[in-house]
Amino acid sequence: MLNNIKFFDKYTSNIYLSIDVKDVIYSKSSKYQKIHILDTEDFGKILVLDGSIQTTEMDEFHYHEMIVHVPLLTHPNPKNILIIGGGDGGCCKEVLKHNPEKVVCVEIDEEVVKSCEKYMAMIGEKSFSNQSVELKIDDGIKFVEYDNNKFDVIIIDSTDPVEIAEGLFSKKFYSKIYSKLEKDGIMVCQSESPFFHFETLKKVRNYLNDIFPIVKTYLSYIPTYPSGMWSFTLASKKYNPLIEENIINKRLKERKINTKYYNAEIHNSAFSIPEWIKHEIIT
């Protein structure tokens, strides 16, 4: 919600993040959600959907690099990639650093794509215009039902599990994702804040453990997300993401990838999670 020159992102009924706003650059209600793009002194431009921060110019790479490079550098040869969500273009930008043959991006809300391309272009860097990218304005849940292609890596860059995104956190959807992957395929999803949304993380883990042979949760630190601690959960048919640093560095060099947050040390250390989380989700 907006209050004069203040934006408040509500974490719980008692906890908010407050940010001073210089200007409301864009405000519109699409078919699916309320979209705001705000200009701020400390975080640059901020994308807000239904009152919750999705990304900012200042810290977007903390999220996009970690949701993309961990699975794609775990895979030895990721050529065909599916991104569900990610209308800001940040995931697509990072995926293109791996020189894939084909990237399919499925975003339900065209207004998010248009507004971010116009007002937050530095996040996506025109990635949807790349010749290897196919942008589909569609419901990701429906897409995986009718599409006949298989993918090496599937990235689920969703909003929180409410309303239009709720089905992206279901066991039925994850089962369909499994069938859309090649025999050595990997999927990853954002699995919310362990501190504020632990039950969501636990549910995601339980569902994926029933479907995939390898399931691991890792963390990144994103200043504008609830608690600053954010989780991602990776599920793999074949490859364990805990791999030697020299292998990761070799792949980074071969693919000529430059990053601001991710590196080989962080790749493995991100899977070292606090005991209170491990106790509940590792079985």
C-alpha cells in the first residue's frame, strides 16, 4: 500500500518494510493483479505486485543469479530452458549467459512484461528480444499441460503462493514439471522465506521429495525480501548440485559468465542451511 511518500510492504500483521518513495512511475490494475513501479532513493526502481516487492534495481541480482546459475551450472550442458513467470526479464537475462539453444518464457501477465521493459529495462536488458528466446503470454500451469517439448532445466520464478500463483506450488504441478524434463533434467523454484513462510517451504520439499530422487534447498540473502533470507529448492533427476568448485569454475570460464553475487564458493555454501531449518525439512 502507498501512503503519501511511503511504501509499506506487509510481511505479517505486525511487521512491515517501509521505504521512502520519490515517485510513482507506473500504476495499473491488470487482469490479474495491481502493478506499481516506484522510484526510490535507496533501491532505485521497485516492481510491486499486489502490494509486495518483486524486484528492485539495487538487489535484483541476488535473486536472479541464484535462481538461475545454481541449476544451470549444476547441469553440464543446459541447452533448452523453460522459465515460468519472470516477466521482469531478470531470469531470462541470466539464462542467456549460458548460451542456450532455446529459452521459452511463459508469463501470465503481459502488463508486467510491458511495464518492466519500459520502466525497468536494466533488469531484463531486452532479453525477451533475443533470437533464442520465445516469450509466451500464457498460464504456466496450462502451458505444461499442452506443450509437448522437454527441457534440460525448468525455472519456476513465481510470485507468492496466492491467487494466480497458488497452483505453481502444488504437487500436481510439480509432477507435470517432472514429466517435462529430460532424463537428466533439473528444476528449481523459489520457496519463500524460511523465517516467515516456513510451512510453504516444508510443503514444497515434501511434494518434491515424493517425485524427484534428489531434492535440496539453498539460500540467498535479498535485502528487500521478508527477513532478508530467501530459499530456493532444486529438484534433479540425476545431478547432485553439490559439486567441486573447480568444475563450477571450469564451466563459468567455458561459458564466459560474469556475475555480481554468484560464485563457486557460494554455490556450495548456499546449501549449508541453519540447524532449525535442516531439522524440519531434511529427512
